[in-house]
Amino acid sequence: MRVLALLLTVVAFAADPTISQEGQTVVDHISADSLRGRLSFLASDLLEGRATPSRGLDLAAEYIASEFRRVGLEPAGDDQYFQTATLITREQNSDGFEMTVQVDGKTIRIPAPEVSILTPMAMHLENVPIILAENPSAEDRAGGKVIVWAGTGPRPNFPSNAALVLSAVQSLRAVTFDPETPPRQPSLNTIAAPELVGFLKDAKDARVTLHVGPAIERPAKVRNVAGILRGSGPVLRDTYVMLTAHYDHLGIRGTGADRIFNGANDDGSGTVSVIEVAQALAALNPRPKRSILFVTFFGEELGLFGSRYYGRHPLEPFSQTIADMNLEQVGRTDDTQGPRVGTANVTGFDFSNLTGFFVEAGKLTGVKVVKDEKNSDPYFARSDNQSLADAGVPAHTLSVAYNFPDYHGAGDEWPKIDYDNMAKVDRMVALALLNVASSAVAPSWNGSNPAAKRYVDAAKKLK
């Protein structure tokens, strides 16, 4: 039955006179089974959730590079298919650690595993007042104290001269950062000592003694993965259309029976779609006039690390990069607001006319590309398209479900993906990308939309 359904789908595409012959070649090369096969590996337990940095992330990068090589993309990185970067992971120094709290004459010793203090310099506090401050008062804000925050709402503005701020609700065992954009000294360290919070609630006098060495910093190599499908136009081949996704996820965390956060939909689905679309477009002869740059980014979950790195070190000049479509969460159709079959969302829908290429391709492939009135604009800054947009490149993120069960949970696993729908969405994406890469006119930002002004201004600087 599955083979028959696939044949009927191909016949339906072939019978549509409005899809060009080259477009037909592209859509015929996208398969639900191919996507399932790729994602079942990328989101398997073997890759341990693809945290940045991790062995699983490295395995994923090698796999993506091998697929780019197999489908015939040219290497586009500084090291074949890899664009290499170095991150720093900062962990607590447990050597000589000592933390004791005196609460109304009672001594409480806090062992090193229950605290995460990630300050880059050694700390030595002797008999310093420690307070519980869920909603800090003016007196609490006077400074010079150790503050324990056990609130669950928005983080208060703690005094800059507090001796130390500990969070009793935030789980933070290490900090990973890009040394090119180093973080300020962390304003929140963490503590896993609920009994201490209980004692501090009714304490009349509480003081802490703390000795901790400078945090240990370790370098870690991470990689964006990039390949180019070189264009056929004598002039336009030196301009670039991008298709991107992030291949990292959250790694291993939590305390349950299943601690591997596989990230099948977020964003294994986008990653395998990038590979699938690359394979489909590489089947064309001749190829599109413009070159197409396929990139998968590390570290999106940490704060767009990989795409931000690319934004500072573009592999091709931004002045010659005409558009980027970023793919995020294109596999699950069980949106928490209702089923999302045969539809796709674009963030910042009205920010540029790039969206129109996808709307038109959707009409030919049975996918309705829409603006989610509630989420379109707010989500624009929440994925890797933001890094390209900041550089002036018309860039958006396309997704199927903004919110779905298992989002950032251990249950986001590959069997839950709607592969038939993902294949349909990928056919639309491939056809739209073909049309962008074949167009003599490049997409542009919408100058009449005030929300796009900063990107219009950034684009002017590229000329």
C-alpha cells in the first residue's frame, strides 16, 4: 500500500501542468522513507542528544558531512565540509571546596556536588550574611550579602555588589560560551540544597563561609557543516541562496529513566530536510543559475552560537548572499493548538518578499504556507535565521508546529514524526529554493514594515 500511495503521489505531481520539468525532477527525489532512515540515526540514543559540545554532536557533524559528500555538494568550510570554531566550557573547581552555613547557631555543610559556582576567579567569603530573597526588599538590595533566590517568576534585578547570588531553582552545572563573545561574570550560580532554603525562610541570623577556586575552563572544538551546490549561471553562480538548520539539541539531562533528549523534531527534522533537499536539487542538470549553500549549525540551543559564529565569519560574502530559509521543527504535525497537516509557518512573514516564493511553491505541492498571527513575528528572533537577518540577508524560519508535545523533552523521538507530511513540506521547500536560485531578481526586505527597518538598514550596508 505504501508503494502504491507513493506512485499515486508521483503521478499527481506529474499530472500538474504548472510544475516545470526541472521542478518535477526535484520533487520526485524527496521521499518519506529516506527522511525516516536519516532521522532514525540522527535522533538515535547513540548520538546522546547532540549537546554542544559533545561526542554525539561530533558524530552528527561527521554524518552530515558524509551525506553532503554523497549527494555531490562541494565542501564549503575552512576544513573541507567543516567550519571550525572553539568554545569554552566553564565548570566548578571542586579542589579545596568548602561551604558552611550558620543558621541561628545550626551549622549546615554544603558539599561541592550540591553547588555550582562558575565564577572565573577564586572566592573566599568569611562569615558573610546570607539571605533568602524571593522578592528582594530594599534592605536586601543593599549589597555585600549572599542572596539565595528561590523564586519561580521573572528574575529580579539583584544588586551588582552582592557577594554572591545563588539560584535554588535553576539547574546550571556548567557554562559554555564563545570566547569571541565572552559572557559577563555569571550573575546566577546554582545550589541544590532545598533544606537550606527551608532554614533560611525563618532565619533570624544566617551567615556563610565559602572557599572555592577559580572555575576550570576547557576548550572544545565544534563545527558548522557546509556544502555548496555550484550554480550554472555565468554571473549568478557567484551569488548564494542558503538553506539552513541547527543539528544540536539538549544532550543528556534530568533524572528519569529516559535521560537522552534526542531532539528528533527539534531540530533533527530540519537537519535531515536540508540533506534531502540538497540531494533533490543536486539531481538537476543543468543546475540552478545561483549557487545554493547548505549549512547546519551547532549550538542553537545555547543561544544561536553556530549561526552567530557564521555571522562573524561568513563562508561566502553576505553582499553576495541573497536569501536564507532556515528549517526548524518541520516533522511533528501534532501542534498543541491542533493538527498541522499540509501547512507550514514562516516567521516574520511580512518582513521580506522571500516568503512569496514559498507560498507559490506551496500551491503547487499541496502545502499552505501561512502567517501565524500570534507567533510569526515573536518567533523571528528565536532561531538561526536571526543571525543572517542581522547581517542584512533576507532570512526566515519555516516550521510546521511552533509548539508540540515533548518540546525540549525526552519524548521528542523519531517514531513520532509525520514523515509523509514532512516529505510534502520538503518538496515545497525544494521547489521554492529552486525558484529563488533561478530568479534574476533577488529577494528584498519590506521597507514599508517598521518591524523590518533594522534589517533594511543592515542590507543597505552590504551594497
